[in-house]
Amino acid sequence: MRIGELARRTGVSERSLRYYEKQGLLAAERTPGGHREYAETAVDRVIRIQELYAAGLCSAKIAQLLPCMRDGDGGPSTAASPKLVADLTAERARIDRMIADLLRSRDTLDEVIEAAARS
């Protein structure tokens, strides 16, 4: 499929798809005319990339992680190294800290809202 079709099916801009390719996150074949052609599996790959970005991972970490994931279901493959596992464990701890900070902020807002509503 061409880049426009992949963008339509994933909801990701063509510019982002080109960026993913430049970062080594996504691969495309080239037609004789120079157009990008993506395999059907690219849809799952792009969705996975989006999920990992949403989790707060940077493109370099995603590039390390993607070879260790199956595109169809996002499940693990056998390619994960101990260093990658350690890095991902650290990323998860960072996300847990962010969640805790957000929960504290929400609790504070709730208290302010409650106090303001009583006024």
C-alpha cells in the first residue's frame, strides 16, 4: 500500500510515517518511480509505534524494542536482551512515577474544586 493509504488506515500523518522510516521504525520498499510501498503488516507496526510513543518512550528506545515484539499482537518475541529488559523496566518505573504525580495533582484539584463549590 502507498503512504497515503497507510496514513488513512492508521490515522497517522504521512509526515510522521516518513519520520518513522527515517528513524528505522518502519520499512518501505520503493517502486521504480520512487514511491513508498508498505506491506500489510505496516498497519500493525504503526499502531504499535503509536502505542509506545503514547507510553512515553522515545524513538531510540522504540527502535530497540520493536524487533522484540510481534506486529500482529504486540506480544514478545525471543529477541529481547537483558539490557533491553532492564531499560524497559526503568521506563516502566518512570511511567509509574508520572502516574503517581498525576494522581496527586488530581487529588489536589479535587480538594480545590470541593472547597470552591462550598463557597
